[in-house]
Amino acid sequence: MKLFLIAGEPSGDRLGAALMAGLKALGPVEFAGIGGPLTQAEGMQSLFPMEELSVMGIAEVLPKYFHLKRRIREAAEAALASGAEALVTIDSPDFCLRVAAIVKAARPDFRTIHYVAPSVWAWRPGRAAKMARVIDHVLALLPFEPPYMTAAGMTCDFVGHPVVSEVLASDAEMAAFAGEGPLLLALPGSRKGEVTRLAPVFGEVVARLKDRHPGLRVALPTVRGVAGLVRELTAGWAVQPQIIEDAGLKRGAFAVADVALAASGTVSLELAANACPMVIAYDMHPLTLWLMRRAALIDTVTLVNLVSETRVVPEFIGPNCRADRIMPALEAIMADPSAQRAAMAVTMERLGKGGEPPGLRAARSVLGALRR
């Protein structure tokens, strides 16, 4: 069996790698497609660098429109020529679903599977019906998502969230962060646009925290595609952060940090898996923010809040993404993280902790969809 996979950003690369490992555990399989270092480590030779696709937001995409359009066509043509039995697209719907549309138009019988259901419960509910025109089967990360997908005409399985089976830090990895003074995790995102917008705000928060906590230490885990930019933008921070690219050191930092200041996204679940208290802050182009707010169906963007059905994680989005507002929330959470930690435990249970690894569940779902 051969599959053509597309992962467009680091979170999708992690999902794709776990899926590939699960498929290989169940039988012989070959892969082609687009991915990052993790999917490549599992045996994929990427058609072009995944980082070219890590763009978010309408205003941010526009300057790269023609380049992305060319890459969409290249990916679709490669999928059709690959001899694969199915196209498996992973998140990044703006890119992936356009590839799937071209593939389906050329070969309606080509099986298409999308990993990560669109958040139609959050905004733009019409996306499910639109997606059903080009996608046959969906792998959902959240337990309440399958009914939305099946109502639109696709098959869908809840496969669990990969965060529940990620390796936690060893004693040695945690010992690397032993020291006096509180440890702040700064997580300004994995995309260049996110880091550029959030680093100045996060830097101001660090300066304010240092005034209150002179022994403050800062760890900043990042990814290959933005590591250089992170170093450049944090060079003037009041506390020079420890920039972390090593996976083991990242695990150690997540395990022992006193609190995290993080961009909105799946990182909130990584923090929850480590019981690390957090505050979420996010900013984007004003046009993108305005359009998203007009379409929003929910009052929170943080998955811990949604899955646990609480609102214990504070959020500072758009105009509220300001150091003077973030700082008091961070100090309050540092003083009493108990409510957050209870919500985190509920979240992990509901996402499948203790069950079969999500990558293996996803692999079984893919094979089941192909058999159907």
C-alpha cells in the first residue's frame, strides 16, 4: 500500500509521524508527500519544504498567494502521479483542501482522508459541507466532532488526541532546569507571523515579571523554521531566554515551569499534559481578527477550556494582547493553579489518555476507510 500525505506545519508533522508509525505497525506501507522533520524521519521524502506552507490568516496569506497556488498545483499533480491508494491531508485546510479538490476533479475515485476535523463548532459551520465535496473520511481529534462531519456526508472517527501519548520528561531532562527563581515558559508560536507579532508583547511581560521576581528565568522552546527569528527578536529582552530546539530539553521545560505564556493553539494541550498552568495571548492582522470575530460561535479559543467545559485559562486576544493586562493574570495563576490543573486532568481523560495510542487509532481508521 502507498499513501500520499501532506503536513503543512509542525503540529501536522507530529500527527503525520504518529500516523505513519501506526500504519507501519499494522503492515507494509510506502509514503510520499510533503512533511517536516518528523514525517521525514518516518520515511517520507518531502516534495518541498513544509515551512513554505506555515502561513496563517487571510492578510498574511495574500502576499504569498501566487507561490502557494503554484505549490497547490504541484502537490496535486504529485499525488495523482504517485500511484498512492489515497491522499491523506493533515490540518492546514486552506492548502490541503485545495489540493484535494484538484485531485478529486481529476479522479473522482481517488480516496481522500483529512486528519483534524475543521472546527465548525467554533466558526464557519458551512465548512463541513464544503469539505464533504472533496473529502471522503475524517479523523477527529476531539470527541464531540464526529456528528458534525457525518451530518455533512463524510465518514468520521474520533481517534484521540496525540498529546495524551506524548513522552513526558525524564528526571534528567527536568534536572536541566534546576535553579532558583520562578521559570516562565514563553511560547510565541511556530509561524513567523505569530512570533513577529507576539515577541514584543511577551518581552514586555518578561520585563514586568522581572521587576516583581528578580530571579525570573525564561525558557523558550521553538521549532526549526523560526529559531533564527526568535533569537533575533528576543535579544533585547530583560531576561535572556534559553532558546530550546532539543526535544528532551523541551519536555523538561514543560514539566518544571511554574507558568506559561503561550500563543493560542494546540500548545495549550501540551501544557495541560504536563499540568503546567498557562495564560493564552494572541494577536493577528486586524483584518483577520475582524473576520474571525464576526464568524465566531464560541467565547473561548483555548482547547483546555472547551474540552473541560470550563473557562479557567485566561485569554488575551487582539486588542487585549497587552502586557499590562497579561501580567496580573500570570501572577494570579502562579499564586493558585489548582482550578487549571483540575480542568487539565479532565481534558486529558476526555482526549483519550489511558487508551490505545492515537496514532495507532488513526492508522486503523485510515485502513477502515480504505476498506469501505
